[in-house]
Amino acid sequence: MNEENLNTQVIESLIAVAPEIAPEEINPAVSFRDQFDIDSIDFLNFILTLEKQLGIKIPEVDYPKLSSQQGSINYLLKFLR
């Protein structure tokens, strides 16, 4: 899976738990929690949605690495290789 596909998966997973977010409003370098009204349950659901869409299991210790769009992409690129 390439970076563009992962980016799409990350955005789709985020919008699945926070449909009020417009993709063009996402700053890739800033934490989702700092940009949007996302609580810990929403963030957990984001992780679970990614796991389901990508068919992977993300260790809980790695969750903080997925706190932003770019962080998620960077992590998943390494994780899926």
C-alpha cells in the first residue's frame, strides 16, 4: 500500500468517527485532538476503524504515534512493510 492510499484510509477512518470534519481542514502535522473535538473514545474508534479497514492489529503502546494524519501515515507505512 502506498502513501496516497494510506492517506485516504486515515482520512476515511477519521471521518467515520467524526463526520463533521472536512478533509481539507485537516492539518497533517497537528494532533487530531488539538484540531478537532475528538475525545479518547473517538480516538480509540479511529484506531479500531483503521485496524478493520487495513486488516491489522495496532499495539496499544503505538497509539500515540497515530495522533496526527502525518504520524498515522508514517507509522502505517513502516508497520505495513
